[in-house]
Amino acid sequence: MADATESRGGSSFFAIISRMKYIDRWALMRNTHSENLSEHSLDTAIIAHALAVIRNKRFGGSVDPERAALLAIFHDVPEVITGDMPTPVKYFSSEIRTAYAGVESAAENRLVSLLPEDIRDEYTSLITHEGEDAELLRIVKCADKLSALIKCIEEEKACNKEFTAAKASTIQSIREMELPEGIEFLEKFIPPFELTLDDQNM
């Protein structure tokens, strides 16, 4: 990636991550409505914040909802460099997964390097996940899956059967995470997504 803006005394970090809106998800699937990385990241951030609040209010937790939302905003940022690799490809074998993890790590480090040194440390843990955010990152992962589930539901509502299997496997993976707040969101907040606007008691 060119360093032209850096050579002129600027930083291209924010210009690069703004291109998240050009990265489409679900590349191997027929979509009735395309979903880009910016849209997905916002949805994931909203859900991650909610999961953290639910944990604190209903399950005796003490996590930081704002930090959860911030981690979610940045959770897929490296894909502006790597692109969105379809899940069946990414997890086809342990060799591919290991290789992709290396590419992802290199992309994370490259993005961080684009920041001016005096503010770099504020973004490093958000992008490289170095730090003490392990539990919040589990929440973000669950939020990521819930966002994917909502996409599957929206496609099914549009009579697209392409996402039926993905919906079932996503629900299973959410349950297998065994996060009480994730199950709570799945059971209490996901069902209305199946409804029409008129049925949602607006």
C-alpha cells in the first residue's frame, strides 16, 4: 500500500478504513440486498453494547459496554486490506486458517503503522487485540454472529432460501458460545426481526 500521504506529512489511516463501505460480505451467497463492512460493523457495535449491558444488568457482570462497542466497530477493519474471506474458505482446513491468521495479523500491524506515533497506542489494542479485552472480545464475537443471524433472517424474509442453512448453523454457534447474554438476546430480541414493520407495534 502506497505511503504517499505519509511522505507529505499526513496519515492515510482514516482514509483507508473509510473504505470499509466498499467491502461486501457474503461473497459466495446470492443476496437480495448487499451488506458492506461498515453496515455490519455498526450493527455489531450496537449489539455488542447491548450484550454488555444485559450482562451487567441481568447476570451480575461488570464489563464496559462502551469499550465493547468500540472493539466491535474496529473488529473487521483489517478486511480493508485482506477483503472478506468467505467462512467456508477460511475454515476449510487448519492450514488455510493458520495462513489467513498470519495475513490478518500483518494487515492489523500495517494499519496501526499508518497512524502517527503519538496516537498509535490508542488504536493498537482496538485493532490487534493486544491487551486485557479477552472477555469483551467474546462478547464482540457473539455480537458478530447475532449480526450475521439478522442478515440471514432478512434474506429469508425476502424469500431467499440461500441463507437457510447459514441461519441454522449461526443459531447453533451462538448457543454453543454459552454466553447468557447472547442466549438472552437470541431469545428476547431476535424474534421481532422475523416480523414486518406493521407487526412490530410501532
